[in-house]
Amino acid sequence: MPVQRRVSLLVGWLGIGLLLGAVGCQLQIAFVDGTPKSPDPARQPGVGPAAPSESQPSSLQQVNYPNTYPGSNTVAAPIPMGPERMPDGAIINPGSLPPGTVNVSPAPSPGMPMPGAPVYGMPTPAMPLPGPGATPGHGPGGPPLPPPGFLPTEKQKTSHPPYVIEPPDILLLNPIRLVPRPPYMVGPFDVLLVRLAQPLPNQPLDGTFTIAPDGTINLGYNYGLVRVGGLTIEEVEKAIRAQLSRSAGLKEPQVAVGLVQYRGIQQTRGQHLVRQDGTIDLGSYGCVHVAGLTLAQAKVAIERHLGPHLLDPEVSVDVLAYNSKVYYVIFDGAGYGMAVYRFPITGNETVLDAVAQIQGLPAVASLRKMWVARPAPPNHPCMQILPVDWLAITQGGVTTTNYQLFPGDRLYVQSDCLIRTDNVLAKIFAPVERILGLGLLAGSVGNVFRSNGNGGNGTGTAFIAPIR
């Protein structure tokens, strides 16, 4: 193949690649923008929320799937209680869903927008309904609930819903009242209080004694060992009297025995990991399932589990490590994959805090294409997209789009269009360049051998005439 044709082919490939890259860039911009091309009654003034713009990117941008809710471009409102409804208004399993289940409300009438989804907090579980005597907009005995459509930001934050325990959280249990049911059989690691009224001279017997693993306690040099494992407190007192009469020669010794601490407290106190099956281990008291419960519900479940073994047990439950609630920061790699970072959420993070966790934006990131993707219930027909104006947050201190993050949120940062196009072209033309380079090398070597065969100087060099 002549050199001129090779160069022309290479230039043609470059032109085609630049054209494809420009088209792909424009398609990407159109997808991210998501502005509806046809008039939408849900975004007309006085009917629904205003469409997002570059000057005011703080409004909620919600993208519909095709053929979903004709005449509306907003997210269906989850209803706290009641039968499950499909988008066409059909009811499935009426009255069979438990309270707090999030469902899809029926489709609105044509031309009317659907109620805005409560984008504050988590989509599930739903916010509680006002209880008896509660004022509208307030939870039963709790703080005021934000109005529908409210987006918490840096200067207007809201409290998270009650924490739901999930694996692999670590719970901290502190026994408040754990009294064993009578008759209690003492065992290893129980602590007994033993008092002798008239001990031997210079050998008092008044203090606490821990039962050894073999079920014995050591009362001293002249008093000896007493086996008390498996005995009740009354039987322990009789065994100690008999031992003192034999070893110390005391006649009718007056002994008082009490239970100071029993081994059950050591098994319940401390840190407890929520295992994969959703249970925590309480030692000899077995396992109790706490996954999916709030702290108040877990306290009741643990006390109820200890009820058959203890008299009116009472424990305090707190979360030592919040391991199950996280948010994600995702960076587009400009044609070379994606970087995903996972961070535990503490309840006070914003978009700026999330970016600060990874020491700022990477070099390929776009400063104008960022958004927060808030998870929706399964099979929900719409996405919840919150555009972020990064330049306004960092350069102007504008808090309108510095949203408060909630568990499950995804902060997505798109890559720069030009860098992405350059990387795509590099991946396309790298094989072509290698093939052409190999062809040019083979042609040069062939010219060298032909020149040597035709009476060349044999130095291995050849002269290639310039292309005209």
C-alpha cells in the first residue's frame, strides 16, 4: 500500500473519531440535562415545581421512564399506610400490608401534577403519621416534620428517621437490672459475699469470693476450699458452715452468704456484633433477633428474651458502631471505569463533606455535572436526581445545592467531556497506530534489504524520498 494512501486512511480515521466523539459528548450532555422537550403541565407556573436552570440548579430534577404517568413528570408520592396500588389505580392485596409500608399512589387525573415525594430522609420506612392529639406536621411526640418537597441543605438540616439496626452494626448493652429467678443455682464466675461472725484470731472472713471454673471457692488457709457449684444460696451457706466446723473447729459458726454478681451480667454487658442472620449473642441466654428494629424495639425484644430467665430484666441499648448506614461518592473515570467510595454516615454530612472525604475532585472531573441520586423504593417508576452547583458551593458559599446526605445517597461526579472524548479516541486509534507503525517498520526493513541487493553500500541504511 503506498505511503500516501496510508496517510490518507489515517487522516480519515481521525476525522471519523472526532465526529463520533463530538456526537457522544452532545448525547451525554442531553442525557444529563434531562430537560423535557415538550410542554409539561407539571412544570408550568402555578401548577408544579419550576424546571431547573443553570442559574438556579437547586430545584429537584426528576427523570421519568418512558410511558410512565402520561401528562406528569414528577415522582409518585409514597403513602404511609393502606392497600398497595399500581400506577393505573388498580389495588393489589387490599388491607394486607403492614403499617409503614411505602406504596405507589394512584395516577393523577390528566393535566394535574402528582404530589411531590418526601425527598427528605430515607424513602423507607415512611415518616410516621401524626398520633392522637398531635398537631398536623408533627410526629407523635417528636420534632416537627418538614413539609413535603423540603430538601435539607447545609443551613437547613433535618433529623434522620429512627435508626434501624442492621448487620454489621455493633450494639452496646448495659444491664440496669438483671435479677435471676429463684431458686438460682450458683456456678463458675459468680461472685459471693461471705461473712463470718466470730472468725479465728487474726483471720477474718468477710469479703467477696469468685467461684472458680471447677465450682469451688477458697476461704483462706485455715478455712479451706468449699465446693458450691450447682447449689442454691441456702445450700451454699450450709456447705460453708460444715466446712468451717471441720477445718477450723468452730462450733455452730454464724455465716451469712449473698450473691453480689452473677455470670449473666458479664454475658450481656459490652459490645455485641449484629451477625449476618440479624441476631446478637447473649451467651447462655441464647440469641435474639434485632435486625430491622429501632433501638427502642431492640430494647423491648432483648428484655422479652431475658424474661424467662430473669425477674423484670432491664437493659439499655445503644449503637457503638454505625456500620450499616453508608453513602457513596462515585467518580466517572472519563472512559476508564469508575471510582466508588463508601463512607459511613453520621447524620450531618453534606455534598461538600462527601467530596472532602476523598481530598477533593480528581483531575478528570467536571465542575458542572454533579448530582445526588437518592434511592427510591424497588420497582419505582422514577428516579430522584438533585443537581449540584459545585462552583456556587465552593466559590460563592451558596448553600442551596449543598444538600444534606442520607443513607443510600449516591453523589455522582461526571467526567469532563473533552477528556472523555480524548480517552475514547485514544482507545480507538491505539490499535490502528500500532498496526500502521508495524506496517511502516516492515516497509522500511524491506527497502533496506532491496537497497543492499541492488548494490547498496551495505551499511544497513536507506534513503527514502520525501512525499510530494
